[in-house]
Amino acid sequence: MDIYDLPAIDATLNGISTVFILAGLYFIKRGQKQRHIACMITALISSAAFLGCYLTYHFSKPHPVRFTTQGWPRPVYYFTLITHIPLALVATVMVLITVTYAARRNFERHRRWARWTFPIWLYVSLTGVLIYLMLYVWWPSTDLLAR
């Protein structure tokens, strides 16, 4: 394994987060609090592992991978990326606040924050997978093909 394997690992971790965020919602809607907690902790750990791998990759690789495909995929990719990046920063802060309220057993505030945190965190996790697929699988950059 080398540094260039990390994007696939990142996408996998984002996918795991997506599944557990959705499962956490499913369980809390059915009053299954312990399962909700287990799912959300798993999503949090997966997201934290993603962040560690993401930062390692982006601080270690020699140059950025560019999206070189032309035509209709280009605006789709850039729209997804441009919405993903700021929402990822927002989601990180919101997840920490939401989890803090739950840990302090302030469930009223936890619920209020979770209503906003859930869709943003889900969007960021899902678009993280889509960005990987667009950049590395569906329309691989000419930078990657030359490697």
C-alpha cells in the first residue's frame, strides 16, 4: 500500500459513514436509542478516520489531481466539489456540537442540532464518495493515467 491508495480508502470510509448515518436515523425514528448511539459512534469514527487519511494524502502527495474531463461531467464535478468543501467544514463543527450535546445528555439541544447536522453530514459523506468516483473511476484524470 502506498499514498495513492488513500483516496479509495477515503471513499470507503465516507461510504461507511453514509450507511451508519442513515441507520442511526432509522433507529432513532423507531425509538431504538442504543442502536442509534452505536450507529452514530461508528459514523463518527469512520468520519474521523476519513479525515486523518484525507489530510495525510493531501499533505503527502507531490501535486493535486486535476479533473481533466470535458463536457457535461465537468460542471457536475465542480458543482459537487464546490458545495462539498464548505459543507464539509460546516459539518465537522456541527457534528462536534451535536455529539457534545448528546454526551452531556442535553437531548433537547442534541435533537435541535441533529435536525440540521444530519442532512449536511449525509450530503458531505455521500458527495465525498461521488467525488472519488468522478475523479478516480468514471472519468480518471490524465494525471492518474500517466502515473
